[in-house]
Amino acid sequence: MITVIIRFFDILMAGLIAGTLFGIWIGFDPKSLSAPTYVEQQQSVIKALNVLMPILGLITILLTITAAFLQSRHQAVFVTLLVAAGFLMISGLVTRFGNQPINSIVMTWDKMNVPANWTELRDKWWLLHKIRALTAFISFCLIIWSGMRKD
């Protein structure tokens, strides 16, 4: 029963992470935004998600690893979940060492006085976001697939 509960929350949490990152990717492409609009939008999203998402990510990594070891007798499921945890870790590392340092800089900006290099930072953040969204999505798919296995 504990394995079922862990798997349920693992799928739920991985879905929340992948869904949030995918939604940002599809709905918030900043390329066409003016500097003031970009800063206002980005600061709002940073305030809402900058602490919550890493916490959800850490919980999901721990759930995925726990689920893997609870099912270690099923080699395919075990390995798949460890690979999924690895992709979640990549997403977390990209966030921590790529996106969050840029977030810290953007939070200091005044939307009416944006630095000249704002588009460079915007584009770097966006590329990193796409990488972390893709790795989270791959992880989510692997977690779902492992739950559908009939070994």
C-alpha cells in the first residue's frame, strides 16, 4: 500500500512540475514583450514560483528515488525511476545555477529603467527554461511509463 501512495504522489508532483514549466514555455514566451512588460511579468512569476518550485522539485526527486527503491525487484521500473530522478536533478541544477541567478538580477530592476543588456539575460533565461522544462517533461513521462509497466 505504501508503494501505491508514494507512486501516486510522485506522479502528481511530477505532473505539477512538468505542467507548470510547460505552461510557462507555451504561454509566456518573452520575445515580443517590451522591457517594462517583461520586467513586470517576470518579477511577478519569480515572486510566485522562485521558492515553491524548487521545494516541489526536491520532494519529487525524493519521492521518485523512494519509489525506485520500493520497486527495486522490478529492474525496468527501478532503472526507469532512477533515470527519471536524474532528469529531475538536471532540471533542478539548471534552475539553481542558471535561472535563479538571473532571477536575482531581474528582481533588482525597475521596469522603467531596464539595463541595456536585458535582452541577453532574457534570452539566456529563456533557453535555460526550455532545457529545464524538457528535462522535467521527460522525467514525468518516465514516471508515468514506469507506473504503467506490468512486470
